[in-house]
Amino acid sequence: MKRVVIWKVIKNLFFMEVMILSRLEFSRDYFNQLMGYYTLYKIGGIDGMKKRAKINRLGIYYSRYAKLYYINLYDIINPRTFPGFIKWFKDKATERHKLHL
């Protein structure tokens, strides 16, 4: 499987990853990766992007197939409980990788 990863934010609304893959699939690993990117954005922002931009979709563009798959964030994230997830994420990063986010 060949994979080239390019991520970008489109119009401050859409966080997308471009992939070159041999199969058209959306796996749990891809979901986790997108959620990780979004969580890191919420913790520390993205260089060159407004800090308070409101991203409302996460997506993958499968360039080999010219297909875009996206998820509406608020279909999968509860805004009331997400701060607790961010705390858990920071704690795990510190515990496993000695990172201090």
C-alpha cells in the first residue's frame, strides 16, 4: 500500500487528509488519525491558521479514486464531553511518550 499524507484545512471549516491508497476503504486507523489531528489542533492549533477557526468536518480525499469521504464532527463529538477527552489525550501523551501538551 502506497500512502502519501497531506493534510490541509479548507476555508477553516474542513480538515482533510489526501491519501494515495491501493484500496478505497475507511478504517478505524484512519478515523483515529483524523481524530488525533483534530485533537492536537484543539490543544495547540495549526501553524498559519487562525486559532479559533471552527472546523466542522473531518475528511479523507482518496486521490486514486477521486472520492472524498467526510464526517460531520458534531455527529461524532459531544461538545460537553470532548474537553474530558482532550484531558485524557494529554495525560496519555505524557504517560506514554513523555510529551507535555
